[in-house]
Amino acid sequence: MSLADFDFIAVEGPIGVGKSSLARLLAEHLGAEGIFEAPDENPFLERFYQDPEQHALATQLHFLSQRVRQLAPVAQKGLFEQRHVADYLMDKDPLFAELNLPPDELEIYREMFRHLRAGLPRPDLVIYLQAPVSVLTERIRRRARPYERHLEAGYLERLNAAYADFFYHFEGAALVIVNATEIDWVNNSADFGQLVQFLEPIQGGRHYFNPLPVTL
């Protein structure tokens, strides 16, 4: 078995860690179809960062609806017709809801998630990217998305902890946990090559990749 034998790969991690960039590179490398979040299309996102209590539910439901629209066609045509690489894991969706919603709104969200999640495809390989908040903050600053300028370090700390807890218990697919602190697969093809080489023999279970940057 090799990396190309996985039908559906999901790349996950906190805001700013580089999951979309890696998902695009993997999709291109494998000749797979990419599935990408579209945060710019969420009209509530900037309002959420400004006033989380007021806009968390609308923001969450918009992302949930978007993900269902993206994944439903994959389920209908079947995973075996085309490999896919996504920059999110659907089963992680409740993580943000649990972090941001009060109990009554969280129950509304959970009911909708249970209903909409049924029948959607599940990845057979998940790549979870980790980095400390200082690294996330710098990467978020560099990409300069206007709606992220209100992000606070405290929120990123809570988010990082929630991701760590989620993947500590995760058993839904083969899992590769990557320390993404020092590597830059966008600007350094050797860094991306290191990761691909590590992923090639993966068949199942849980694996840890702690690379060092490659100097060209």
C-alpha cells in the first residue's frame, strides 16, 4: 500500500497552521480532486471574530452547510471514481461549536450535525498539523486576511488545546500527526518531499512526523 492507495485524505489543524496549502499540494501530487473550505464566502465570519457570542451559531451553521454541500456529491458518485483531498475533517466540525456556543445553541447545532453528517464520506487518512500559538499568529499575520485581524492569542490557545484533545481520542482513520513548526512546504519543495516520503508506507494506525527544515 502507498499514499496513492488512499481514496480520501483529510488535512486538519488549527487556524494558520497551513492545512489548505498542504491539501492543495497533496491533491496536485496525487492527481486528486481537492475539497477546500471557503471562509471568504461566510458572511458571518468577520462578525464572529468581532463579537463571538452574537455570531457564533450563524457562523458555525454556515460552515456546516458549506461542508455538506461539498461532500454530498462525493458520497453520491462514490469515492472509488476519484481520489479526494480535503482541507478539513467533517467529524471535527463540532469542535468549534463546543468551543464557542452556549448550551442551548450547542444542542441545536448538535441535532443538525447528527442529521446532516449521516451518509457523508469519511477519510481513510487524516493528517493533523500542529504548531504553537506563536507560529500560528505569525502565519496569520503574514497572510493578512482582514477578517482574522481580530483573532486573539487566547482564542488560539483554546483552539490548539481542543484540537490536541480531539486527536488524542481520534480513531476514525489512519492518523499522521505532523509537527509543522519548522517546515515550509509551500516555498520549499524539499520539505514537501520529506512529508510525502514519510506518508508513502503508511497503512493504518497512528504515526508521528517531527521533521526538520531542509536547506537547499
